[in-house]
Amino acid sequence: FAVTSPTQILAEKNCERGEDSVLPCHLFIKPDDSWAHVGTHIFKSVKGIPEHNLHEQVDPVNPCGFCGRAGCQIDLSGLPNARTTPKLVAGCSRAHTPFSYGHRKKSATPCTNVPILCMLCPVIAPRKSPPVFWKYSMYPHIRVAHPQHWDDLLSRPMNLPADLALNIAISREEMKALGAISGLEMHR
């Protein structure tokens, strides 16, 4: 006879509802919502906000926007311009398609963790564009790879091209919704 564990029964019921376990916390969430949920974990990791209930810690350097781990490659096909929105090409087994880049930047979710071209990095052949990083990973990337654009005293980027500064900006409302600041801190 087969013994079914409570965890296995729960996992099967969640799969029937179209949900999957999310890394790094192992909650069951619909695939379309997992990106925003993982984004919250990434944001907290980058901001140094401890999460003691995680089964796996988020990669502190360049976490994947779908799973929070290191090593998942991302790229954008088609450079953004006035008429087109780039499409995400992701090498993560947790990536869900279609992932609409434009929709995510305007989504109702507080998470705006989208792939961004690092205009500070050189274009290295055979690529035709700079490397791509998830938005919430850009601060650590700039701090490490472009220290001349990092203000250590304020712990933030400085002297960025205007379009890059706009693309990586995170509003105080988004920070609050992601659990990085309290309502009292917002009014300072």
C-alpha cells in the first residue's frame, strides 16, 4: 500500500488549483503571481531586511527574478523604443511565459522587478546590447561593478544617465508595500 504524507496531499491539491511551490519560501502560489512574490523576497534581501522563515536565502549578488537563486540567465529580445516593448528570454525553470515586460512595469502589484539593460556596462560582442539585470539587483550591481557611480555614505547610486536612473527608481509607496519601510518613515 502507499502512504501519502500530508505535505504530498497539500502539494497535489495546490497543483490541481494551478499553483506551484515558490522558492525561496515554498509557499504555493499561482505562477503568474510568483514573480511578484519572489520579487518581494529579493527586495528585502537587497535592503538587508532579514527573513528568518525562508527555506532558501535569496542570492545576495544577482538573484533570478523568478526563483531568487543565482545562475539563471536573462536577456531581452528587441530593444525598447517608442513603438516596441522588449520580450524577456529567461533561462530559469521557474520562469513563466508569456512574461509581458511592459505589463509588469505598470502592473497593479507593488513589485516592479523587471529586467533592465545596464547602460553603464560595455557592449561585448557578440551581444548587440549591454547586459541585463533584474531591477532590484541593479543597486548591488552598480555598487560592485560601477563603484564610481555609487555613493557609499548614502548607500545609493549617483551620477547615472537619466533613463537608467528612472528605470531603477523605486517609489516610497513601493518600498512600503514591499515591507521595506513603515508608514511613519514614509512621512519623514
